[in-house]
Amino acid sequence: MTSPRNDTKRLQPKKPSDYQSEKKYIVFESQLLELFDKCPECASDSFGEVVSVQGTLVKIHQRCTVCDAERIWDSQPYIRKMPVGNLLLSGAILVSGSLPSQALRMLNFLNVAVISRVTYHEHQTRYTIPAVLGCWTDEQASVLEAVRQLDGGLHIAGDGRSDSPGHSAKYGGYNALELRLNKVIDIQLVQVSTIDLSTVKIYLERPANWPKCGMVFWHLSHKQVFTVQGKVYRDSGVETTVNR
């Protein structure tokens, strides 16, 4: 394998305004290397070879057999020295709800250059999960600001989910919906073992337990951002008036 000279040109695609919306294509290696059989300097025959593959990124070194001109071509741009396609693939797997093991295995069966599961989980910890949490925080702040403009306090409908009786769920989730806006104002995930209950739903439908779980509408009322004088509607048909 030929080593590039120190004066080798490095060519990258022009940066678009939005990497996510830009079209991507699956290209066969043989077809790709045909683009490097002519020297861009003198139009003589040249030689291109794949020198490295980093996840979905391929790096090609081209060298002219006549004028010795060289260049290195990257198949995708970078963000802070990280190939953009690798991060976008991790994000696409997460937001689509796909299992990373199945999605990556499918691409491996197709023999497409792809990231590893270790890289996916690293991206998830450092980038994709924080991005999702940031979007949710902004959305929640927007919804709560709209709630502040309403009269009559909160009108909350809530429901939880955990494993059916006879199973051992470690976590249970609970969502709270503001009925007039028809938007979710809070989502909580509680470890069942910490509250010593078979289901988390019963626990979270008790207003006295809200501060223990970090329910945001309790904290807002407690801080007197607005007064909670609405009702909590449960799927059992029971209505509980909340005055705090």
C-alpha cells in the first residue's frame, strides 16, 4: 500500500447547511474507485485505493502514475474529527425505535461498512440521549409556559405502565397530560424496588408521593409558579381534587 506524500491534497465534500436532510447513497466499491482512475491535474491514468474505513466513512488515496499528484478523499464530512455519517446512523437507530443489534446486523449482512455496537452505545451516552433530553426539556418548558397562561390551574390526566402481575418489572413509567392543551407535561421513570410496590401506577397516582418522584407539576405548584386547583383523572374513573 502506497504511503501518501506530505503534500497530499485532502479533499472533502462541501459542507451543507443540514447534514441530516442531505441525501445519502449506497455505493459499491468497484463503482466508487472508477472515479479515481483519471488524474485531476493532468488527466492521465491514476490509481485509487481504499486506505482506511472508519465505520461508515471510507478514505481513498489517489496517485497519478505520470505527474505523481496525490490526494486523499473522504466519503463524508467531519464534526470535531468524527465522521458525520456514524453519528447520524446512531441517531437514526435511536429515534426509529430499532434495536441496534438487529439494525447493525442487517447492514453487516449486506456487507455495508458500518459502526460497531460499542460505537453506537458511546454515541448514545455522549450525544443522542443528551440531545433527546434537551429537546424534551425545551418542549416541556414551552408547554408549561402555555399552561401558565390558562386560568383554573391544572387539569391533569395520568396513567402508568409496568409489567403485568406475576412479572418482575424493575422500572415503571408514568405520563401526565394537561387535558385542555392535550399535551404531555411530565414523564417519570421510577424503579419499582425503591418504592416496594408491585406496580408503580398506584404509587404515582397519589399526590402525596409526587415530590418523591420529581413530578414537575408538583414542583411548579410548590414553588407557587401557579396554583394547582384542578382534578386528576384516572383510568379507573376516580377523580381526585388537588388543592396545593
